[in-house]
Amino acid sequence: MEKIMEKLIITAAISGAEVTKEHNPAVPYTIEECVNEAGLAYDAGAGIIHLHVREDDGMPTQDKGRFKAAIDAIKIRCPDVIIQPSTGGAVGMSNDERLQPLELNPEMATLDCGTLNFGGDEIFENTENTIKYFAERMNEKGIKPELEVFDKSMIDMALRLHKQGYIQSPMHFELVMGVNGGISGTLRDFIFLRNSIPADATYTVAGVGRFEFELAAAAIIDGGHVRVGFEDNIMISKGILAKSNGELVEKVVRLAGEFSREIATPGEARKILGLKK
Ligand code: KMH
Ligand code: ZN
């Protein structure tokens, strides 16, 4: 029997912690720039804003006050959008530093499910105990984790922690593919990952760099969900910088239209993901 496809949830990862204005001048640093980029992505069809924040000079921070300022301002511009703060932060931050945005009681937040090389000498560290600690903090507050996996082993870790009661069903995975140090962004590996998650789980795919739109198309066809944004990719097409996160979201909306996949509003995204609000 043919599976009924849910509407497509588009997440915009508007800034990240690694990409800078030197890579693309439209990468947002100030609160005003964040609001503008979130707003353009929302207008184009994004239901979720995956949020990292920075100081005005571009330095990544997990400061609770800075997150509050950004979230409050984004909510004025995009009243119903789902704001999903990062608990990954930037490489080298301590666990408690990374966890600060949870104090603001967001509906969702990322939960990174393993350690990986992050290019050069950088290691993005998430030990088993760190993942358990983060999951417990989210459970206490009823915050839905988006399970960020950069490799197949991280899906296995999430499934083990699910069995142990740290992570509840239905699980929602973020398949981040093409990071230097993680799984590749090939179609073969996409199929491998998506076939490795439970049948009642949902997923969003985030293809890094040139993989962004190929994997978006694959997820649109497969019934999955899509993340785009400057955190993952700064190009609208080969050699051409995207003018905004909104332009990246518009391209996903066009692709979805070609396959008659409707776009979920934030309210519909909440229902699909089982968010409480
Ligand atoms: N910036 C990376 C080290 C997340 O948002 O949870 C971690 C990251 C994952 O971006
Ligand atoms: Zn992130």
C-alpha cells in the first residue's frame, strides 16, 4: 500500500558556529541580522529555525541572554515559527555552557549523538555520558530532542539510549551528511541511514555543501524532511553565493513543488513532530 506522505517540514539553520562573513557576507551575527535571516527563511516556507547565536563580532556563544534576545526578536517577526536552539554550540565549549538555551524552555533542541572529527585538529566531543546528561536535562523540561547524527554509529547510540529510557519515542533524527569527519553525503549513505532508523521515527536531512540540494530532493521523494541554511551550505548553485537563507528555502520549496509535496506550516510541523505547544 502506498504510504501517505506528511507535508514537508523545512528547517533553516541560519548561521551555525563555523561559517563566517568571510565565507558569505550574508551570514548573520547581530540580533538584527538573525531576525532578518530568520524572517526571510520563514517567509519562504521554513517552519523551524535551528538557531546558533554569536556576539556582534561573530564569536559563537551559548550565552542564555544572547539566545533570549534573539528568540524574543525572532518571535516578533515570525510569531508561530518553531525555534530550535543548538546545544552543540561550537567545538571546545563545556557541556554546561552548551546547555544554557534549555533554560529558556524551547519546544525543541538538538541532541548530538556522538563524537566526531570536525576538520583539522578539531574534535566535536559528545561522550556517552554527555549525551545522557543532555537527554536528561531535555526530559526534565519536556523539550523534544532533534537527534543529530553525523554517522551510522550515532543512530545506534540513540537507539541504545532509547532502550535505556533516556530518549523517548517517536524519535526525530537529523541526518547531517557530508561533514568532514562524518558520513558522506552520497545517495547510497542516505539510504543506509534512513533505513537504519525506526519505522515510527521521523527524520530531517541536512546535506553539507554540494550535497544540500541533492539530499533535499531525496528526502522530498522519500517522505522525509529537509534542513538548509548557511550552517550547512552557503551556495545557491555551483559557484554562486546564496543571497540569504530565504533563497535556500525557496529552492527547496521549488523542488518540493516539482514532486507535489506540500510545505508544512509551523502548526502542522508541531503536529507531525508531536510537539506539545
Ligand atoms: N557547531 C557544531 C560543533 C548542533 O547544532 O547541535 C555543532 C553543531 C550541532 O552545530
Ligand atoms: Zn547547529
